[in-house]
Amino acid sequence: MFEQADLLRLIEGDCSPEEAAAIQAWIAVDPKRGELLDELRAVWRLTGDTTRVWGIPESLRRLERTKPSLELVAPGHRWWTASWATPAAAAAIAVLVAGSLLWFFPRAGAPRAYATARGQLSSLTLPDGSRVLLGVDTRVRVPRDYGGRTRTLDLEGEAYFVVAYDATRPFIVRTEHGSTQDLGTEFAVRAYREEASVEVVVAEGSVALRGLNGAEPALVTLHRRERAVLDSGGGTTVMHHVSLVNYLAWTRGALLFDDAPLARVIAQLERWYDLEIETDAALANERVTISLMSKSADEAVKALAQVLNVRATRTGRVVRFVPVRPRH
């Protein structure tokens, strides 16, 4: 008999392969156990709350009460060109009335385009029951015929997908630099425009990573705890046995960096806290290991300044990091 704590260890990747297999076998006996695991995983991804005894129904109700509304992409937003894109793709209008978004699509067949702002996380349930957690400053576009022969959507930014698997209707996430096809899984995709690459991390199951047109054979098939980066030149880098806690920390409202280039850290802080950060040229080659859990921009800036041993000044949204002493 397994307890809730055992399921949480499975979700967090803390089980040995033998323990994981035993828990999965226990779950397979009763569909209700699988439903419990799905609920635990959904709450964990969206709240990161693993330190108390969970009341699942109340946790889910709390999520619904606190979940921010998604916005439609404003007219005139420039997307990278998708093969099915039409001028109507950015023509949808959202009107906020009494806390609810009303959706208008002036032309039949126009894709639904959803967006989060800087500093905002939000979630979306697709018509087939698949769930998407959108990271900060992220846009997702869903064709009106989603769920017909295929389930294809376009992503700019970062999102975590919990896919309702259907072998007859592939689930495909397209980005500017490549596409990711679900093979029965949960996975995260990161594809911010300025990074000129697509990054995929698999939490459960497996995915196939392909080039931009998505028709060619898979460049690589990824399995649980594997990460791949596909750059703009078509080169692929794969890492095995990665820490899901680190790479998926953003799904729980945290930022974890392990020996990351300072430029990547700053870009994420700008997105999460809606800041503009300037750094001295002497810091260009710095690498950073830091964990940021705070919702306060000032606390995050202070923590990074301490790690870098620099002085931070802030005027409105503009932050500047200046070395305390000359660096060589």
C-alpha cells in the first residue's frame, strides 16, 4: 500500500527505478489511483505545494480561484510565419467583463491566440482534455480545427504540457526552430524568440524532436529526465538524467539556475519581474548558480547582486548592476 507521500516522490523524480515501477504497477490496478496521481501532479505543477497534507478538491478549487485570466494576443503582434497562418490570426479581440474574458473571432477559422504577460503564469485546458501551463511572456496559438486529424499548436515562449495521448491524432508543438511530437507524455518546451533555439525537457513518457517543417524523421527521441536543445542551425544537444526539479522549477513559481550564463538569468528576471536590467561589460562572462523563490522584484535583484558581488540600483523598471571593484 502506497501513501500520498510516495506518489509525491514519484512526481518529483525522487524514487529509484525499482520504486517507480512498483508504484506504477500499484496505480495500474485501480483507475481511481491513476486519477489521484493526475490530480496530485496537476496541483504540484501549478502550486509546488508538497510540504503539507493535501486536500485535493480544495487545492483544485484554490487553483481555480487564484488562476489569472489568459489574454488574447493583441492585434498587430508579429508572430513567426506558420504554414496555416492567416491575417485573421491576430485579429481576435478580448473584452474583460466582471473578471471574465469574452472571446470574439471576426473571421471564421481564425486560430485562438492566448498570451501571458511578463510576470504572469496561467493555464489552459484544450478541447481534448490536454492541459497547458503557460510560462511568463508566452504566446500559444491553437487552430480552430485543433483535434481533427492532428492536434497542432504554435508556441513562442515557455509552456508545460500534460497531454491526453491519442495515437490516431498526434499532438505537436511547433516553434520557430523545430517541432515536438508527443508520444504519450508530459514535457516542457522553451522557445523564446531571442534565444534562437528550442529546448525540450521530458518529465514523463517520450517525445520526438523534429526540425522546423516537422515532416522529416525525428532528430532525436527523448525519454523521461532527458533534455534536448535544437539550435537555429539544426544542431542538437542532448543531456541525460537531468534534474526535473531544476528545469521545471518555473512551473512551481520558482527560478533555479545551475552554472547558467548571466545573460540567461537576466533575461528570465526581466520576464518574471517585468524589469529592464543593464549590466557592466565586465560581467559578460559570469556564470550563476542561484535559486529565486520570491515574488518581490527587489528581493530577487538583491539576491542576484549578492551572488555576483555587485552593487544594484533601481529606478522604476530599470535595474543596473555595477561591479564593486574592477574585474579582470
